[in-house]
Amino acid sequence: MTYYNLLSNKADCLTLNKLLYHSPKLFHFLISSFNSKKEVLSNMSVIKQKFISKSANSLETIPTLSTQKDEDFLKEKNIHLLTLNDPDYPEYLKEIHYPPPVLFFQGNIACLKKPMLGIVGTRKPSQYGTHTTQQFTKKLCQYFTIISGFAEGIDTVAHETCVNQKESTAAIMGVGLDKLYPQENSLLAEKIIKTN
């Protein structure tokens, strides 16, 4: 397993994620090439030659960025940080070209060690679609952690069915954990976390 020194400090992870979450190629270049924020800053000319973008220019703000507010928020909401260095980082996610160097989660990350199965679908399902999803999910959640996108419709049905069966499900959020979307699923989010 590759170890990235640049991801060994929580404050550094938060700083880099804040600046680069939308620039995965640059993020990976930095963690693969440099061992500290100081090294990044002393190699800005090389970085800017290789990456002509706002993200590369924003790296110059590293010394002035404070992560205290972010750290306080994570602690208050019981949100955990996971990096590519962590043994609990999802193995399948590492197989994509630029896996996110930093992930945030609530609940029990161990559910991702079980075999996983994705159940996703339309946001406006028919009665038949809802019923079929419930039936499939009831059977399959006994053997798999059900993964879905927390959206309205089929995703919500899959998550709710797992929670009702007291089985594990993981909601992959399309937004950060500072914004719950859709809002009407706030109770469901709490139940997923409590169910592990």
C-alpha cells in the first residue's frame, strides 16, 4: 500500500481538500510528489507549469487558510475523515483513476468490508417499482451492504428497507455532509447512522 505523507496530518488534509476537491488530477499529483505543505509551496513554479488552473493558483493561500472552523464542525457533527492512507478506505474506490484522497463519513465504516451491492433508480418510481425494490432489498440486505445515493425515490426505498430490516446500508452523498439533500431524508440519515 502506498503511503502519502501529505495526507498524514488532519489539518493538511482539510486544507488540501478545501482547495482541490474539484481538481482530482492535481490533488493526486501533489500527494504523490510532495511530503509536506512546505514542499508544495516551494515548488509552486513547477506546479503552475504543469497545471494551468485556478486550483493551482489557489495553493498559494495555504499558509493563510485556517481549518479550525472545519475541525470544530466535524467534531460537533461526529463526522470522521478517511484518507487513502487508512486501512478502512474502500478498496473498490481505490480502483478508479483518481480516487478521492479524502473522504468524510458518519456511522460505521466497517459496513463497507462486507460484500456490497448497489441499488439505484428513478426518483419518481411507480408503485410496482417501489414494491419490487422493497422485495429485492429485503432479501439482498441479509447478504450485502446495500449502497445507494440517498436521492428521492428508489434510493430512499432501498435505504429505508435496510433500516427497517436492521441491516447495513451506505448512503453515498452527492453533496458534502454539511448539506443534507434531500432535506426530507434527514430522519432517514439519522436512522442509517444508528443502524450502522
